[in-house]
Amino acid sequence: MSEENWGNLPPCPFNKDIRADQSKTGSWRSIRPEINQGKCLKCGLCVTFCPEGVAEIIDRVLNIDYDYCKGCGICAEECPSHAIKMVSEVA
């Protein structure tokens, strides 16, 4: 493809100027993290390792913003108390 044809292509959805918090991605997720708040140590490792920045601890409660969570499972893998497990989106 010649360079002059690139301008005819539609915009790429993975534009480097679009932040994750501006593009909801949770609709195509097949698994999601489920939190057992009783087991959660509030250590913040899930928050630290979440590549999308959708895990946060507010008032000593771990929250996941499912609108933007891609279901990668890194939070569950990093949780030392196994308070996060990945569950199917489909019942």
C-alpha cells in the first residue's frame, strides 16, 4: 500500500491519544474479577499491577470499574490472600 493511501483508512480505535478511561472496554470481556472483601488485605497490589488502572481502594473497600476492566486476571494473580477470583461473565 502506498503512503498516499493511508489517509483513506478509518481512524484506528487504538489511537495513542485516547486514554483507557475514555473508551469503555468491559463489554467484550468474557471473565471478570470478583472480590471477597472479607479476605481482602487492602494491600494495594491489585491496584499497583492493574494495567488499566481500574482497581482502587476507597474507604478501605476494593473496587473494580467493570466498564473499563478487560478481565486480564492480573489482579487475581497478584493477590496474596486470594481475595480475587476470576468468574465467567456468562451464567
